[in-house]
Amino acid sequence: MKLRDVAHSRTGDKGNTSNISVIAYRAEDFPRIRELVTAERVRTQLAGLTPSTVTRFELPKLGALNFVIAGALGGGVTRSLALDAHGKALSSILLDMDL
Amino acid sequence: MRSIRLGAGAGYSGDRIEPAVDLAASGELDYLVFECLAERTIALAQGVRQADPDAGYDPLLEQRIRAVLPAASHSRTRIISNMGAANPLAAARRICGIAGEFGLALKVAAVTGDDVLDVVTSGDWPIEETGGRISDLGDRLLSANAYLGAAPIVEALAAGADVVITGRVADPALFLAPMIHEFGWAFDDWNRLGQGTLIGHLMECAGQVTGGYFADPGRKYVAGLARLGFPIAEVRADGAAVITKLPGTGGAVTAATCKEQLLYEIHDPAAYFQPDLIADFSDAYVEEIAPDRVRILGGRGRPHNGALKVSVGYLDGWIGEGEISYAGPGAVARGRLAIEIVRERLAITKVDLSEIRADLIGLNSLHPGASSAEPPEVRLRIAGRTQSQAEALRIGNEVETLYTNGPAGGGGASKTARRVVAVVSVLIPHELAHPRVEILETTS
């Protein structure tokens, strides 16, 4: 099963830091998502970005996790050489994670 | 209990025009808010203003204001926007000119004082992102604008302004200000300000809370994105709010669309730094109460830490890019060969690069280290950082010469060179920024 089957996601950016939400479609899936989608697994899934740190925040009332991924955006949207300088596509890559 | 209706008319500077026209005409709004200022927009606009003292505001201001002003004026909807960019006063004068053409009597307020370039250059402040100092930027420094809070907008509304036009203001404050003005919330009523900031945060990207940026066929369906309706917040005096949109417009307001936007560009949800407070969204929750109606509750706040964020724009050299496409069996191998050739050419011809990046679009441009599958086509993209335009142009040229000198079947070459205006931030004490409100008036 993929994370995409049970959760949805949106990416935001501030400077050289990306944040990616992971939101359970159904409240009953949230405990399992919380157990399986750790900061370490997110770092592995996005290894190509070589982030400096990955921090996870929990929002049980929303059935959501928020991952803050520092040093992942090639210097940030205003100076990055990347095609997707915002890193907006990263949410879709994260949802490809195997559960 | 009293309530007000706020609409979001734009979520970025180039956003669609008609959703705001619909809101002005039939939203029965008290306020229509346009958030149009991206991180580096002010730095670019400062340059425009230096060339022409009457310019430096948002290039779409005239079009947006013309489109909504008659209906907004008729329905007594007040307009708040940061479209003033680097020149709110010139923007206010222009809006008065437009009001005059329509024969409307109007009070237009300009909020200034976000420009703190003098403050930033007179103290050698540390740069948050790099660990360096402002003096490192030397004569490349372009602009320094503090994120102002809600107070000057509240002052403008209290003075009776029909339109409030600002430069750099924290985006949620554009929405928080009318709540403070209408409901008389105190500037130390932290939980109310936190809830108001939560609502402003949900509204500031306009269509991103009404089903825009959400659809994912097979998983998430949203109908009518070509005629997406922009959001309306119905806010009660106690801060409880419902996010909705106009009937008959495209999109959807659901718990899921609101949750995605709630966490958009948030780091620690318990510490969302704003000029007026530190907002706390960690206990926020959303409830679907009817189709396209979602109740928003649970935003809180606490006192701010006295530091005001300043966005500093500076010139950061040039980026040159070249692209060319390959198709069919072996496309990836030919793309990889092309990358090797261009890298070697840039070395042989001694292009002065400080950083270079090569991608195969369709394979690994959005996520390095993606799959090894063979796609039916790829597009090579090479981007490099240089100090001058001339050097930047040479990067695209070396991609273009792949036509006659590179692997077989390369097509659709393109090249660009652009100047980089980058943004970093510094923190200054609140008291060093001095917001001002100036009111202009037209008579009918």
C-alpha cells in the first residue's frame, strides 16, 4: 500500500526550507500513519534532496503530520537552480512512500 | 452575535481577475482583500520606482481595481490590499484617479513605513539564513521591507478608508485587521488574534482553500477548476468562522481543502511568527457543517517576541539555462551523453560558473534520484549561476549547439538568461519600524 492511498499532502516553502503535510483521509487511519511515517522514513524517501534536518510535528485534531525539511531547496525559491524552485512537487513524491 | 464577511480576491500577483469580480458583485462582502506580494516582488518594484517615482506598485493594480471598484463601492465593500508594493502612495493616487473616472467619492489610505532600508544599512544586522551580515551584500543590496502588522490597517479603517493599500504587511494581517477594527479586539487579546490569524492564513492564498491546488484524479476530485470560486470567511465577533464560496462557482470547500491550506507554509504549528503575535494552530480543527461550508475553530496566540522580520532583497548574479529534448528508445542515454558534452564544453570554453545543475525533465528534474524507468521522452535542462549576463548566455548557447554537434535527434532547444534577485531576512526590534497612514480623498 502507498501513503497516497490513505493520505493527501501539500508542500509549502519558506527560504531554503520545505514543509510537507501528510493528512489522513479518514481519522481511523491516522494512528497507523503516525506510527509508520516517521521523520527518518521521510528523509529516506526524499534522500535525493540531501536535507540537513527533517522535523515532524503532529496535529492529532486534524489527523495530520507536518514535516519541516531544512536545506532541501537549493538555496530557496529566489536563487535555486532547480526547475521547481519552490519544491512544490515534493508532496507527490512523498505520497509514493510504501506503507 | 455580530459577524462580518471577508472575501479573498487574489492569492498572488498574477491571479485570476473574475473571481474577485464575482465576489464584489454578489458576495455581500464587508471586505475584499487582495494578497499580491511575493517575497521578491518588492525588491524588483524598488528598481522600477527608482526609474519612475510614480511607479513601483503592482502592475495589475489598475486592472484589478477597475474590475471591482464600481461593484464594491455600490455594495459598500471596503478593499484591502498589499498591491502598493514599493510605492503605496503612488498606488493610492492611481486608485483615486480611477475612482474619479467612475465618479465615485472615495477615501483611499496608503500604509507606508515598511521600507526600513535605512535601518538595515545603518546597523550591520545578522542574516538569518546564511549566518552572514548585511555588509556582506555590499552594493548588491536592493531593498529592505519589514513585515508590518495589522495596526496601521486598523488605523486606516478607523479613519474611514474605503480602500487601504499597503506595501509589505504580514499576509494574514490583511484579514486580521478588519476583524480587529469591526469587533474591537484588543491587541493583547492573544487567542482572538490567533484565531483571526488562522482565518487570515486560510484565506490569503484565495483559491487554494476552495479546491484550487488540490485535485488529484483517482484520489481527489474537484469540479469546475476553470471557474474556481474564491473564498468567503464569515467571521463572528468571538472569532468563530466559516469558510465558504459563492454558489454556482467551481471548486469545493471541504475539511480536506481547509486542512491542506491550514498547514501550507507552516513550520512549527504551535509557533507561527507574526508581527502582532505568535499564533498557535496546534489545537485548530475544522468541521464540515454543510456543502461548501467548513467551520474553523481553535486558533490561539501568545505575545510576540519583539522582533520584526525584514525581507532583504539583493542582486545575486545571473542564471543561464538551456534546454533540448530527446525522444524514443535511447532518449535517456542520449540525454545523459548531451549533459556530459555540455559540461565538457563549459569547461573547455572556460565559462565562469559558481554552481551548475543538470536534469532530464521527465526522469529526475523534480526529484533527483527518482526512478530508472525509461520514459518515452526526456528534456535536458542545464542551469548555471554566473556573475554576468554574458557568461549566463554562454550556458544556453552550449546547449543550443547540441543541434549540430551533439547526440542524434535533439529538438526544441531553448535558452534564457535572467538576473537573480534573491531574498534573505533579518530581524529588527519592533520599535525601529514606523508605520504611517496617509488618507487621500476623491469627491463624486
